[in-house]
Amino acid sequence: MTANRTVLTLCLSFTVGLLLVTLPLLGWGDSPASSALLAPVLTQPSPTVAAQIYLPTPLPDVELPDGARICLEPFGERFDVFGTVQDQGKTTYLLGLYSDFVTTNPLDASDEVIVVDPQQGCDRVIDSTSTRRPLSSYVSAKAAESLELQRYQQAIAQLGSLHAFQQSLTAHINAEHGLYLLSAEQVNALKQLHVSFPNTYRLLADETFPTSEP
């Protein structure tokens, strides 16, 4: 009789223990931890939200080689390398030159483009005195698009976030009151990076500043 009672007690204990384990998995009773079966489904953020949190990895620091540095604009010691591309056997460097030792916003830097030909050496094709033209006026369209994309990737990284870059770009465009210039390749690069900006800019083209006749 005692043996039967012991067996019954063990069976009852096993049954109760099994219920305590399985009932929470079925959604009944209280469970100290949420079941994996009831965990919320994770969703990807919308493109808008994803763009707001987008922060590219800063581009590797590119050292300007001596073969290009000798063509650097005089007094242009303080600069950033915004982008570099190899095209048609030549290496092109897009630089941003700062006029003082205080300015840090890459949007306030002036462009300088140096093209290095292994056979003929370097050539400074754009400097602070150059008439503003799209980069595609000096290099191939493919190279210009790559350089502009690198420029804005670097600017976003330097300013810390896409949101900070958007704010700075918006402020620059609004301050120019419809005179802020963006080339077609710059607009395309900004759109690729999901940058939103006012449409009050002016499109920069070769004929924006016509060459005066002698």
C-alpha cells in the first residue's frame, strides 16, 4: 500500500511539473519570461527612417603623394582629400582647401582638383581662382560621379551624421537665396545618399558662367 502511494505521488509530481513547463509555452498562465513563440516580429525601418540614421564609415585617410603635392595651390597646406579616382590611366584628387585655421565644415572648403599623369606629371585643373564648372567638365562623367559621391560621404562622416549634414546643407542653400549651385552629378550623389535638401538651388552647368569673349 505504501509503495503504491509513493508511485502515485511521483506520477502526480511529474504531471504537475510538466504542466508548469508546457502551459506558458501555450500562452496559458503566467511565465516569468516571455516565450520565444510570442516574441514580437522585428521589422526593418522604413527608407526614411533608415536614411535618418545612416552614418557611413569615414573614408580611409588618403595621403596626397609628392607627385601631386607639388601642384598644390600655394598656401594650401590645410586641406582634406575628399575623393580620389583612377580613370584613363590618370589619378585625380578632389581636395577641399580651407582659407583659415578655424573653418572645419567641409561645405565651406573651396575645391581644388589635381590630375596626375604618370608620363606628364601633375596638373592643377581647378583652384580657388577657377570659374565654377561641374567636375565632368574636367574629368570623365564616371570619374566626376565617383568623386562627388566620395565628397559627400566624407562630409557626412566629418559632420557626424546624415542629419547634421542635411541641416548644414539646408542652411547653406537657404543662405544663398536661390543662388546656391549644385551640378547634376552632385544632385545625383546626394540622392544616392538619401539626402533631402531644398529645391531652391541653381543647377550648375558649363554655360552657367559663360566665358567672356576677348
